[in-house]
Amino acid sequence: ALQVWDTEVCFVNSHLAAHQDKTRTRNNNVRDIVKGIRMDAHGMDILTAYHHVFWMGDLNYRLDYGAQAVNPTPVPAPADFDALCADIEADKLPE
């Protein structure tokens, strides 16, 4: 973490669970990391202790297409991209 003028910034690097069917495990990995890193005497987690958190690494989140998909397709259709964007905007990502 670092402070740039009046802004506190935190960087997190992680390697989350792999494979298409492990979205819930990846989400739990993130939850465990956030709960496990306390940054001050008040016990604030990294998402509330800093103005900005940059999360990077091998996050292993995937779009559901290709050979690993529930219904395999060679490439995602434009409708797949539109549906993903709508889910992100509605905060309805898969568990």
C-alpha cells in the first residue's frame, strides 16, 4: 500500500481457484482474502481501509464459451457479450 498525496492506494496480488465450474470457490477466495487482511487497529478490511484497491493476478474468471462451456461454442456470440454487460451493470454475476 502507499499514499499519493491524500489518497491511499492498496495493491493485492492473488491466484484464485482455476477451472470453469469454480466460480463460487473463486468468490470465496476473494472473500477470505478480504476478511483475512486487516490494516489498522480498528480491524478495517482492505476494501474499506483504502481509497482505491487494485486487485491483480491470476484471477481465473472466465466467460462461459469454448470447450469448457456448459453449451460449447467456438466463440462467444455478440448476445453473450451483451448479456454479460447487462449482468455486470445489474450486479448479477454468477456465484
